[in-house]
Amino acid sequence: MGHGGDVITELTTDHQEVEELFTNIEELPAGDRQRKVYADQVTMELVRHSVAEEAYLYPAVRELVPGGDALADKELEDHAEAEQTMKDMENYEADDPQFDMLVGKLMTEIRTHIRDEENNLFPRLREACSPEMLNELGDKVRQAKKTAPTRPHPSAPDKPPANKILAPGAGLVDRMRDALSGRGKES
Ligand SMILES: [Fe+2]
């Protein structure tokens, strides 16, 4: 598959895409239906990003970065918090004041996460890893993000069947996470 830079470049590009979607939301007036469309896109991007980070980035951080366990634990906590906000957000339409409140909360959480990773975690990872390792991690992360939630035939044999992936009633966050990570892998 194509080589699109090392893991830090790859994940920083994700952050920029999410920030662009946040800006789109902020530029629209409260109640505009398009805000919900962008929020759903943000959710899909963020779940993809989180699953890839959890599968490959944080294990590498734990193994290679001094003090990496504490760093990874903190990031996982942040992910769990943001994920809850995204789940809550699914329940409201764009014209509901609760939606505005939750979008605002999510933006604050994610912007903090992004700053934290880019200013603290990424520099420390770069110091601890060879360029080859960072490239290799970049490939793995890209591969992990590629698995689309609606794809009917997951390529890996350990993935759940499509009827489980598309379980009715499950929210966007859960469907995405199940499809990307395989049900039962998460703690
Ligand atoms: Fe990130």
C-alpha cells in the first residue's frame, strides 16, 4: 500500500482533518442541520483515529518511551471520555440545545487531546524510535484505519460477521468501533 509518511505525520494529518470539521461546525449558525452531518463525520474520523492509536500507537509508547505507561493510560482515559460525549451527541438533532452543548464539549476534549499528543507524546516518541520504526507504525495505523464499517466482507478472518457489525440499534460510535477493532477485543 502507498506510503504516506511516518506515524506522526499520519496522525497529525488526522488531527488537521478533524480540526477542519470543527471549524465547519463553528462557522454554521446553531440549529443548522449541516452541523449534525459534520458532527457525524467527526465521530467517524475520531473513532477510526482512536482505534488505530489504541491498536498500534499506545503499545509502542508503552514499550519504547520512558514513562510511556502513564502517557498511554492518560490518552486512553481521554479517548473514553470523548467517546462517551460522541455517544451522547448521537441522541440529539442539530436543533437541540443539548447537541450544541455536546459538540462544544467534544471540541474542548479533542483539542486538548490533540495539543497533548502533538506537544508531548509525539516528540517523545520521535526521540525513542528510529525513523524506520515510525514509518512502519505509520503503515500499520493506515491499515487499521482503512477497514470501513460498512464493508460486508471483512478481510481478516477474526472479524465478526457482517450481521454483527451492522447490529441494529447500535450507535455510530459502537458500530464503527466494532467494525474496526473486532467485537470482543476491547476491554
Ligand atoms: Fe490523536
